[in-house]
Amino acid sequence: MYYILYGLLYFISLLPFFIIYRISDFFFVLLYYVFGYRKKVVVQNIAIAFPEKTAGEHKKIARQFYRNLVDTFIETIKMLSMSDRQFSKRCTTDMSAVNALVAKGLNIQIHAGHQMNWEYANWVVSRGLTLPWIGIYQPIGNKSFNKVFLKLRARYHTKLVSTREFKTAMPQLFKSQYVLGLAADQNTSPQTGYWMYFFSQPVPFIMGPDKGALKNNTAVVFTKSTILKRGHYHFEHVVVAESTENYKPGELTRLYRDFLETIIRQQPHNYLWTHRRWRHKYSQEFSDAWFDNRPAPVN
């Protein structure tokens, strides 16, 4: 099954970009207008994040988000046959600041959010780093699809570790200098997160990136994606700290929350709005996990 699937996707990837994007336009219409995939969740999330905008503006952001989402998946298929030269024209970055940390012998955590195109992000960082980096991924349920994506993501020597294997693999991975990529805006259960405001409402932020940085005293870098035009991206890397020894628990998460809100406001359509980021409600039972510098809401 894997070889049939890979062959089919590879054939599609050989199509020129102008046809690839016509296919994307077709699936956008199906996803947004016909099936309305998670449409209610998306519009509700955008309304929570931007209460000052009108309902019409919320829908406009949602439509562009769905276009970007479908583009991301069709661009990922295109990557199966994309040349280095093609990729370099469509995706840019400057890794000099991160490589300067590598040259100092520091271990590094790169904190990223769910912006487009996350598969491009992996490649552009892998190509630009002076040593292989570790990418944590969520396995896909279908084994054939999972194998296709693992092959794709490892093209520039990313060390791929599944979320299920990460804890047991850590001792071996961390024996030598490393750069670790983490999604710092993951949802988590209300009992196991740092609670703080995200835009206008409290949410639990995953603790792992913050705790790992403090435990291992890593340098910390935040990454931002910008859509320059359709199919063209720029990734910016901001060095937040060369050492975390003076940081308190939750402080890096607050800094990342502020960073994430800022970049989402700059390009609201360039964020994954389909997940229910505000599905958990804060209550006093989580007061010990409140890590915002603003007072918790009173229920």
C-alpha cells in the first residue's frame, strides 16, 4: 500500500505549480463552502481572538485561513519531487543567529507555533543549521501515510522522534549537542498545563518546552512564519535567551504567549484555527497552575 500511495502522490507532485494551485482552489471550495470542515470552531476561535473585528472580518480571515490550510497540504505533496532550487525560491530564512549559538557549543530549543507551512519550516531549518536537529512529531494513524511523511521530513537529515518515544529516547539524544524543535502552543489537559491568558481568555499551555529549557539550561529561540505571497514563505528566528538559569517556571511560556499573539495579529490567517484552543474553562481548582502576570478571572 505504501508504494502505491507514494507513487500516486509523487505523480501529483510532478504537476507544475499553477496546476497544483488550481487543485488547491478546488479543494478549498469543497472544504469551506461544501463540507464546512470545523467552520463553526474556526469562526468562533477568530471571534475570541479578535472581538474588536466585525463578523464580516472574522469570515474574511476564516476564508483566507482555509485557503492557506489547503495550500499547505498541496504544497507538502509537491515537496516529494521539489528540487533544492525550487525550494530556495519559495522559502527563505536567516539561520546565522541560531548557528552562532551552535558555534558556542550551546544546546538549543526552537519554539514554534502552528503557522503555515510547517513542513517547509522543517526543511528550511534543517538545510540552514550546521548540525542535524531533532524534530518531535505526532504519528499519523495510517501507517502508509506516516511512512510517506517520515521520508519527506527526513530529506535534510532531521532526527525524527515521535511523541510516544520522546521520553525514552531523551537520554541518548541529549548525550551530544542538540537543537530541538518543539510546538510550544500545543493544547494540553487543564490539570497539566500552565494556565494564562491567550488573547482574551485563559488556556492551559503545555509545560514541556518551558520545563525542558530550564532543566537543561538551553538557549531558547522563537520562530515566526510570514506568508510573503501565495506559496512563498519567510521564517524568522529570534534568540530569546542563551541561558535559562535565571528564568522562573512559566516565564518562557509567558514570553512565547506574547510572541505568538503578536505574530498572529500581524497575519491572522496564518495560524491553525481548527483546533479548539479555548475548549477548557478555568476554575479555582487550577489556581496553583496560574502563571500569568495578570490576575486570574474570578468565577
